[in-house]
Amino acid sequence: MMNPRLIKETLWIDTTRDMRTVRILLPPGYETSQKTYPVLYMHDGQNLFEDHTAYDGQSWGIVETLIDLQDRGLVEELIVVGIDNAPNRVFEYTPWVSDTIKERHGETVGGHGDRYAQWVVETLIPAIETRYRVRKDPAARMIAGSSLGAYISVYIAVKHPELFGVVGVFSLASWFNEKDWLDHIRQCGVSPGQRYFISIGDQESSDDDVPDFNQIYINNSRTFKTLLTEQGVLDICYLETHDIHHESAWRKVFADFMIWVNKKSV
């Protein structure tokens, strides 16, 4: 049995003015096939595939999950593109300064997310579509992330419904600046044809300074789900789990995401 193949490339990125590692997971038999494949773009790429590169020594386990699901005939083959984050990850994944952090700590944090989104759309996607056999229809082009990676995923998908038909939202951290984020969604409008997978745990925070932070995370995701419904989105999968804000939790729910994606042919 052939296994997926992980390739690493580097691309220039304007947000940090340096070369950024992009990890591309190709399905088994890619080199001997002429097929085109659905593609999933994800943030925090170093945390997705290999434990030794992951932030806390444990990855999402995407390679193992896809092998298992494909062996059981539950999902079709796809290409996964993981974009490594920058040292200033918080700035890159947020289009606005955090009102919450500024209010609590007096610090100005965030605000480079629009430039990052532009790079994803104008540089990364064309490069991937030139070099790899990926499908180019929105139904087969997906974007997903966790925490602020979820925050920027929604920002990009709402702004570019012509590109993305499926969005994975894991442990959404919209508390960072919920007002501007929700205003952006309302202003752009959500394409009713987009599909959204949302998962949130009940133990997302360990911040003792904010005792109700776990509930804030849950409320943020519930608010987002309600807004999607108000915008006419019909295909929403919403999960509340008894879990934490960590790759070990996202590893478990990623399988649910993939099975849900494949409930409709992409």
C-alpha cells in the first residue's frame, strides 16, 4: 500500500519579507495518476503532519488520519497544503488590532491579516495550481485552521467565495476582535452555497485572569453559527466537544471534518 508523500517548498511572502515553508501532502499514487484532486489549504502548517515539527510535540496527525479514512472508504483522496506560520503569527492571522488585548493590557497587537490573505489568494493559490493537479472549482477548494487560523480562514473565505466552497473552523478565537470580524462578515455577506464545519471545546482556555474564557470561546462559535444561518447558509456542521485548545483535540475532530466534507461529492 502506497502512502501519501509530503513535499516542502518555500515561497516569498511579503508580510514578513522572507521565505515561507509550505508543506504539500500528495495522495498515494499521485505521480502515476493523471487525476485532479480537491485541495485543502490550512494554516500553522508545521503543526499538521509531523510530531517533530509541531509546536508542542504533537501534530494534527493528518497523514495517519487520511490513510485510515481512505482505507475505510470514507473519504476521497485530496491534496493538503499547510502554510507554516510566522514568528509573529498573531499579527499575520488578524486583519485588525485586538480590542480585547488593548483594553486589558494596553498593547497594540494584530493587524497584518489582510496582507497575509492577499498573499494566499494572489501568490500561493496560483503557485499551487500551476505546480500540482488540483481542482479549481470552489466546491473542491477548501480552507481551514484552528484558533486564529480559524479566524483568518473565515475572513478569507467570506471575502473570496469565488475561491472557497468549504471552510473548517476549529476552536475559533474571534474574541481577538469579534466586532470588526463580524462586521466584515456582514459587510461581505456569506455565500449561501458555502459549507461550514465548526467545532469548539468546553476547555479551550487556561487563562486564570479571565475565569469565563471557556464560555467566551463557546459563545463566539455559537454567535458565528447563528450569523451563518441568518446569512442563508444551509450546510453547517456544528460540534461542541469536551476538549482543549490543542493539536491533540484537533487531531480527533479533523476526522469528523473530513467525513463531513465527503458526505457530498466534491
